[in-house]
Amino acid sequence: MIRTPTLYRGYFRNMVDIKLSVAVFLLQICCSFAVDDSWFTELQRRMDTLEKQGVEQRAINLQQQEMLHEQDRQLAHTNNLVIELKEFIAAQTLELEKQRNATENLNEHMNKLSTLVVERDAEVKVLTAGIADLRAELEVTKVTNVKLSENASNKLKPDVSPFDETPSEILKTLNKDTPVQSNSKQTTVKIKASREDTLSFNSSLMNRQNRLVLNQEGPFAFHAVSDKHEIPHLQIDQSILFETVLLNIGGAYHSNHSLFIAETPGVYLFSVSILSFVNDRSEYTAALVKNGGNLALIYGHGDSGRHDQGSVTVVTQLKAGDEVWVKLLSSADDSIYGGRYTTFSGVMLYYL
């Protein structure tokens, strides 16, 4: 830490001036001693003046010392700020270095990913070209097989008499307003067409049989009833419970909520039958519901002194997760009759 010498130079300059003043004063005293006796008075005055100047000079020196101390404190504070700034710059430099390293690692990883994407794109193009080649070969194979099958059929077919035509073929011929040809080649062509129609019908029949519920996820069928004598105090939009399960193949019917949840997409048949209770206000309207929408409505009333049986049967298509249940639509706080007269059943016809 370097201290400026300006104040010290001023201090030394003042001391030299004082010494010169004293020397001049002494010279004047010597001269006045020879001339006048008033030298003592002048000496006293000069001493008072010098004392006053000394006091003023000491005050100035004190001020200069305080200024020096204040500059020392400011310089120390500045040095501390410089040290803190250096530490902050070092920390920021270290953080920037870490970020630079992370950026370099990220760029390297991105370059690797880009290279991998390019390689995968090349592999996809190769696979696509291979698939196209395989499809072309498959088409060629299909055409070849068809030609071979036709050749084999032509070689194995015997000459057929025109009287061997089936009634359906004769009917087709009459509908076309063309007489039956006796040429064996034309009859052979008709027989071939008939066989193709038969094969097409058999294929369609096999597809329909394959769509029956005899599949890996089925079949599904249920039958549930209410064994209670009375199901009282039903409210609007309340689900009607069929608590007794007599059949539940596939386990898609949930008796706790009387809810059927489709596990397999397909065509389903549902049937609902509800017997009204007998009293003055026994009139109800119920609905067979699919996912919140009404499929069909059921009505019955027992205010005539007799029970009334309402029923409905519906065929509908369901997706996996669709829900079907029965709820009351009107006649709040009314009752319906149980005793297995109130039933809910369903079966899957075939899957889609």
C-alpha cells in the first residue's frame, strides 16, 4: 500500500518558514537593541504571534492526520472490495468453465444422436426397399400359383355332359335368355364358374362361422334376476339391481351394480323384463341404458289391481369397455315386484 507524501511536504515547508521567521526576528532584535529600548515589547508581540501560528499549525496537522487515517480506511475498504471482486470473478470463471464443459458434452451427445439417426434412416430405407421387393415377389408368386391352379384344374377336369348342369346353372342360363349349349367346352366353363361360386360361398360361410362367439375371448352370456318380494322406494335415474346371478359365462356381468361391461367388441342381445307392484301409484317407466343413452324403454302399471309385466329385447353393437344397465325413469318413490319376475339377461352373438 503506497501513501502519498504531499501532506508531509507541506508540513516540512511550514517548519522552514517558521525557522526563517525566527532568524529574521532575532536579527531584528539585535538591530533594535542597539537602537531602541522597546525591543522587549516587540519580542513579546512576536512570541505571541509565533505561539498563535504554532497552535494553528498543530490544528492543521491534526486535520491532515485525520485525512490520512480516512484515506487509509478507504484504501483498506477498496482493497477488500478488490479481493471480493477477484473471488467473484474466479467463481464466475469456474462456473463458465463448467458450463463450457457441459455444452461440449451436450454437443458431443447431439452429434452421436445425429449419427445414430442417420444410420437408422439408412436402415429404414433398406428395410423399406426389402419389403417392397418381398411384396413384388409375393404378387408374382400369387399370379404364378393362380396360373398353376388353373392349369391343374383344366388338366384334371373330365368332359362333362350338358345334362350334368345343376338346376341353378340352368336357371342362370334361362335368365340370360341363352339356350343351353351342347358343346362340352362351354359346359366345362359353366361348371368352373359354378365351382368358383361354391368356393366363394363356402369361404363366406367359413368367415361367418369364424365370427361366432366361439373364440379365444368368449363366449359371454349372463342371466340375473331379483329374488326380493318388493324393490321399494325407487328414485328417478336409480339403477335397478338384479342381485341373483343364475348365469355369468365370461364374467362380464357385475352383480354389485347390475352392470354389464363388454370385454370384447361384437354384436350383443339384451333382454329386460320388469313386473309392476300393485298399489295406487304403481306405474313405472324404465330404460335399458348403453353408456348413458337409452336403447329402449319399458312401461308397466299396477294401479288397476293387477300386476303388469313390461319387457324389451334389444340387439346392439358394443365396443370393449361399453357398459349396459337398467334404470328407472319415472314414478319416484315407487316399488316394483321381484320374485324372479324381474330379470336382466344378455348374450354375445358374434364378435367384430
